Amino acid sequence: MAASAAAQAVPQGLIRVKVTYPDGRPVSNARVTFTMANSAGPRSDMWGECSSDGTCQRSAKPGSSCLLTAAINGWASPVTTAIVGADNGPIHLVVQRAAHIRGTITAGKEHRVVPGAYVVLFQRSDSKPTAEQVSRFGELSNVPQEVAHYSRADAQGRFEFFAAPGRYRIVGGSAPSFSGAEPTKQFDVKEPKDIEIDLHQDRPGSLQIAGHVTFKTDPTRGVPQAVVNGASLDAGVVGNLRATSNADGAFQATRTPCDMLVEAHTGDKLLAGISRISADDANVGIALGPTASVHARLIDQGTGVPVSDQKVAYRVLCDGRSLALGAESDGSARTDSQGAFDLVGMTPGWKYTVEALVPMGGRRLRRLTIATVAPEKPNAIELGDLKLAKQRRRSGAQ
């Protein structure tokens, strides 16, 4: 009875940690990293600082899988796996003398240091939930595999971490949200020694680009207040470009050095144009001409009934990939009570996918391609009835 009462006293949405040195002494002020994930949401990283008795706690959804590690002043612990709500007592983390990971991050042919670069050390976990945890919470499909430790390089491009024995990978770049082209290295830590790991990126993490938006019918005239968007063509590289042209049609922007499509359009999307640029291009010209539009009606595949209030959108197709140029709202519409919709702003000479954006819970959307279209002229294209499978739709379209 006493054990049962103690179990009920522990909040089921709370995960508790106790950090000690190898001799059992509590580690006050240790930084604990909690990397959590559950089947209903994405991974999240949280942190906490231990009190004078070496304890720390965080709340999370019961059943979430959690990776835990602690560090302080040259000491660090291996990764431990826990399930939120599965353990009544605190999870015990023991810090040990850690390896000192140091290095410099550089970029470009001149190997220039990158002051203030973002560097992330990923600590790998090989541990799995116990059989008892699985029996209580079921098979967890979204178990995180790594803990991320974040840092910034100093003015000389130097960075450092302290790491317990284990497997690691390290990535660094000049932006907080990595594009995928940043240098990555993998290594093992087996003992507490100094480890030098330098990171070099062939191209800088970002570069400046200048552009000019003109009228296709009169290349000498700039288009003011044109909306400019770019997207990466390189697989695995996230690269965006956002800008607005000035009164002369000129613009400047910061972008990731990768092959890109750059699109510009007027506010009403009646004029638009697309240009392709390489990773090294520092200038781009975009000529705007009249756009094409699409009209269609969305119907339920099983019943033939119009699908109302469903969000639809289009993306440009290039090199076998569909790309979102700009915000989702830039090329989207909602079906009316009869399932009808119009999409405007397509550049003739390019191919597009027409998609239904179906909610999947939370903020997640499933993109279902319902048509492809390749306008050759700036006219209205009639696609007729487009079918949407009922079993794939959920109420509350966003």
C-alpha cells in the first residue's frame, strides 16, 4: 500500500533527475538536457539546472520518450533513456571526467574563420526503452536517437564542448537553421583527453545577391514593389531568398549558396517571372510577364459531392521536385460551397503541381497532388472536376 501511495504521489507528466559525481556527491548547478518526443508531436529540446542537492525536473506529456544527459565544468554524463511517467524515482545521471572537444570553423577558398558560427554537437544514444516501459506505454515510434548540445564560435571562430564517452557527430555553420551543406564530422570519445576537430565549409554559409526585376515587354523599366522569393534546387539543402524590389526594381538579399529558382511577382500576381541561378551567382535578373491561372472544382472521389472549404495550392516543378516559392498563402485558395477554386500567378513555360492541403493533426499537413499543369500562354486553364479521396481528408482544414 505504501509503495502504491508513493507511486500515485508522483505526477505522471513529470520527469525527475538526480546528478552526482562518481563518489555520490550531488552536482549542484549541473546543466541537464532533456530531448523529448512523442507520437503526437515533433522532437523538442529542453534544459534545466540542478539545485544544491543535484536534482532537476521538467514536465512533459506522459509516455514521451526522453534522452537525458548532464554536464558541468569539464564533467559530463553518458546518455540515458527514460519514459515520462514510467519511473517513480529520479533518473540517476553520473558525470565523469569529459573529453575536451575543441576546433575552429572556417569557410571559403581563403579558409577564413567564421566568427559567431553556430556549432551543434550531437550525442548518440544506443539505449532503448525497457520491456517494462514498453508494456506500460506501448511501442514508441518516435524515439529520439540523439541529444543536441549547442554552442557559438568566438571572434576567432573557435568552439569547444565537453563530452562523455560515446558516439558523436558535429556540424557547424553561419546560420542558426542549417541548410544541409554545412560540414559534418563523426567521431567517438573513449577517454577524457583533448580532441581537435576543425570544420571547413567550401562555400560561406551565406552570401549577398543583387537583383533587378523588369517588365518583359520593356527590359529598361524596373518593376517597383515586386515580391521576390527563392528556393533551393539542391537535394538536402534548405535555401531561401526573400526580398522586395525598390522603386527602380532593384533588390538585395542574403541567400544560401546553392542552385536556386528565384521568382518575382507583382502584388496582384498578374505579372510574374522565374529565373534559375547557380550556387555562385551574385546577380540575378527577372523579367515579369502576364501570368496564367487555373480554375477547377474539387469533388469527393467516392460520392461526387463538392468538397467545400478545402485549402488548395500550387508548387513549381523543376528537376523532378516541387518547390514552394514564397509563403504558402502566396499561391493558395479555398474551395467555395460548390468545390470551385481559382489559382492565379503561374508563369508560362513552367510546370506546376496542384495540391490539396489536408490536416494531419496539430500543424501538420499532408500534401496530395490532385493535378499537374504546364501553362504555355498567359490564359485561364480549365481543369474540370478534380477528385479527392475521402479517407484521406480530415475535418477542420487549415
